[in-house]
Amino acid sequence: MTEIDAYFYQHQIIVKRGKEYKTGEVLLAYLSRDFGDLTAMLNQCKHYSVNLHYPETRSEIRPVNLLFRQAHNFFSVLYQLIASLPPYDSMPPRKDSFDEMREKYEWLINMSSDGKSNDCVPLDEIDEAEDMDRVLQFDAELKALITEHQTFLEDLIRVKKVFAPFLERVHHRSEFLSNEETAEVLETFMRDTDKLIHSYDKLKPSGTMTMTYQVLHDNDHPVLCEQYHFTTIGAFLYVELFKGLQNHYLPKRCGYCGSYFLLESAYYSDYCTREVEGMNGKRCRDLGHRKKYADKIKNDPVWLTYSRAYKAHYARFLKKKMTQAEFQVWADYALDLRQQALDGTIEFKTYMEEIRK
């Protein structure tokens, strides 16, 4: 149900029988979505994994049938969630896995409204080998279905608990990182999470993936693509994340409104371009840069000194005590001084004396 076939080409992802996405666009949707209490849903799924099976004794028939009905409702909700998320929402509709189970094993789970069954024979009363095989097949398929949904929930948890904090580290310098810098961040992150118990607490793919090379045609021109087959959304998102790291197409949380947006390689910004309500069309990027500059001046004596010196020299220019050329020379010199002070290559006292000249 969660399998995906996709082609990766430069910063594009083309999902087979689906749509085309920019690298990072699918991961962005998962980071932005509020999934509620995923841990509670995962625990419920684990409960079904342990307790849901063909009734082994006659006394188990009623409670197992009732549990199966509860599970059917639970997994139907999960099916709707999966179908609402990319890339599944752009692909041809897939049948609810539990509905398929109901059709395939109608002889077993077509119960009356009170959860009773008149024709269900418990496992310990089955004599025919063929019937025994059918029961074993049912239990195996049920286990596989529950495991698939459990993996899906773990993938959602990994997005929130692992991918999000990893991206925070990648963006900590407010610039695109080089390959070497990215490797250093990854190495540190992997080391910090190495001893965590659960697999969904670590930066790793779920399921399996296979890759071959295929030729697609873009405007009648052949292009060589990497074709992947993913068995889980976790495997897809893992590859998308690292393709984004390579091509500088990455989701980032806006420093002003807090929502995620997609950074594209041409321009790095800490802020998105969403309009801010009640601000006359101004966007996060407009207001964020002002706020960032104001915060620097407020909290950093180097920036405060620069701001005061800039205002003083600009006032001289307006009063025609400095020519435009003289002011530009000073401005370039002041930027260089500020960077030296930030880097610690000159003492703050020297910086204050020089920038005021």
C-alpha cells in the first residue's frame, strides 16, 4: 500500500503514475502537517500486532471479533491519512487494505453486529489441513498489514523527531553548507543519536529501496534519471532529504512565522515569503530581516557600535560634511572592521576607536 516508484533528476522528482515535485517538497508537506499524538497511534498499532489474530479457542471468538472491528476502524482512519499525503494523493486511488482483507476472508470476519459468529471455528477445533493453511495465511497477511501501518507511523515520528532537528543543525549557520560541512553535521548528529533505542529515533531509512537508471524525455530531449522503488514512505523521504542536501533544496522553518518553507538553491533566507496578516501586504521575509537586524543591535555590542557609527557618518553625509564617495569608502571600511570584530581578529576597544573615525 505504501510502495512508491519515482524518478530523480537534478532537483526534480517524478512519481510514477503521479505528479512532479521539487526536491524537498514532499518532505516539506510532512514536516508541516500536524499528525496529532503519533505515539498513541503507534502504541495502538502495536496492541493490534500482539492481540489481533484468528481465535484459537471458542472463548476467544467474541473478543477477537470485537477487536477486529475496532482495528478495522483504526486502520481505515490511517488509510485516509495515507491517501491525503503526497505523493499518494496524486497517485491513482488504492484500495483500503483492511477492506481487501474483509473481501478475501469474508468467510472468517463477516460477523453479526453483536460481534458473534455462527460459523467461525476456533483453531483448536480445525481438523482439515487445508482449513489450517487458510488460517495460517490469514494470520500472516494480517500481521504483514499491521506491520506496514506500524512502519508508516514510525516514519511519521522520525520526520518530527529526527528529520526536523537534523535540519535545524544543517541551517544553524543561515547559509547553504558545503559537502564537507554537511558531512561534519551529519557525523555529529549520527554520533549523538547512535545509542537511542528505537529505529525511528535515528536518521535512517525504513523498508527497502532499489535503484536503476532509466531514460525519460523532457520536452523531447532524453534525460538520464535514477529510478527508485521504495517499499515505504520513510525510504522515499530519506533519499529526498539527502538529494536536497546535495542540491540545496531543503525545507526550513521560517524565523518569523515558524512555518516551514522550501529553500531553493538560488537564494538562502531565514524567512519565507508568506504575507503577514494585518501588515499591509508585508511578508515574513521583509519583517524578519528587520527583526533580525534589530535583535543583533540589541544583543551584540559589535553590531550596536556599527549601527551608531553608521548613523553618525550618514548624518555627516546628509549635512554635506562628507561626499558620497567618502561615505562609500567609510562604509566599505566599516563592514570590514565589523567582520574583524565579529571574528575576534581585532580587540573590541580598537574596533570602537577605528569605526568612529
